[in-house]
Amino acid sequence: MPNPIADPLVEGVDSDANSQLVQIAATSEGVVEVTLNRPHRKNAFDAALISALHEAFLTLHGSEHVRVVFIRGAGKVFCAGADLDWMKAAAEHTEADNRDDALQMAKMFKALWDIPALTVAVIQGGAYGGGAGLAAACDLAVATEDATFSFSEVRLGLIAATISPYVVGAIGPRAARGLFATGRVFDAAHAEKIGLITQVVADPTGLAAACEEIADQMMACAPGAVAASKKLVEDVAFRDIDHGLMEETAKRIARARVGEEGQEGVRAFLDKRKPSWAQ
């Protein structure tokens, strides 16, 4: 897998989304890296970083050429959660102001969730609060075995509200209740056991190897089918398997079979050649 470079970016990815706080790099093959770039503050969230991430994630929605998006943190810590100075200022705000701040964070997480390409959190050091929320909102999450995690909001008299839909979806209600209520720190092995992390590796070298393997795997996958598969899971999760759902899923596979990618994929298989997106 070629190393991502800052320029040229993948066609359709807005280079204006690069900032001092968030860096976007890409390869011509469609491998994109989004890096939280506040290492001096352990990549902790404040209003400016949230806004920059939101813009970065939105710019990845419209490009058909993006195949996989890796979310990283600059420095030794992936993301330490909320910035202390930002929290101090928020304590002086009105409830309405705090609602507006929280809604911006919620919109940022939704923008990440809605990226059509596969998303992968690449975690070293630690992911706390909203940082662990980023891991939950990605499709996959890879972490070094020494990484630590926590939803410590309750120790501050707060709750993990805006990240809760993604965390509960990733680890289930019971695990979420226990971790949200205790605020305890847990390791990568436990994070993998409960589903917050999908792969644990030994060290940064292992992270690089895992990311390269994932990127290589995605080159064999049709971009449109990846986006449709992600949407499919979101739409059928926890629904009753009734006639309506069966009808809906039958329509989706029928649409895929007659679509451009479906036609190309089946023909390539029968012709014993690679499909166009894998060449």
C-alpha cells in the first residue's frame, strides 16, 4: 500500500478541509488518512477541532474514489476526550449554549458515521470519552495492546451522551451501562472482547501492517457495494424479520444484480479476471 501523501488528494476530496487541527492525506488508489493534529493537547476535543473534523468528514461523503478512511491521532495518544480548557469554559455557559456545543459534536460524529467508504480508527496510547466514541463510530478499530480506554464522564458528574448511540451499537447495552456508570479504565484486550476494538496488535509496526492489510482488502471491494452494505446494516438492524423486511432486502439485491458494479463483478468472476475496481 503506497504511503498517503498530502497532494494530490483523491479526486473529489476537498483539500480545503485540511487545517492545522486536522490533516487529510490520500493516495491515488483511494486510501485516505484523517489525522487529529493537537498532539500537545493529546488530540483532545474543543470547538475548533470538532468543527475541523466535521468539515473533514463531510468532504469524504461526495467522492466515489475514496476506498478506505483511516482516523489517526498525531503523537502518542489517539484522543484524550474533551479539552480541559474547553470544559472549563463550558461550565460558565448557559444550558442553551451547552446544547449548541453538544449538537456540533453530535453532527461531527454523524458525519463520520455517514462516510460511504470503510472507516477505521487507528488507536495508540489511549482513547477516552469522545476519543473512544470515534472508535465506536468507525466500521473497524485497530489498537496497540498497551492502549487504554475509558468513558470517564461520570467522574465529572457528566454523561457520555452524544457518543452513546455509537458506543451502545458497538458494544451493546449491558457493557455500555457498566462502563458508562463506573467510568473505569480498561485495556485493549477488554475493548476487543466487548467489540469496541476489532483488532489488537503488538505495537505501532503492527498497526501499520494491519492498516496495509485492510487497505489491500478494500481494493478488491466495489466502492458502491461497500456504501450500500453499510447502509443495509443500518437499515435492517434490530428490525423484525417480517414480510416487509424480506421484500425490502430482495429489492436491494435485485437492484445490485442489475447495477453497473453487480454486472461487472459477476462478468469478471465468470471471465476469471479482476473487476474494474480491483485493477
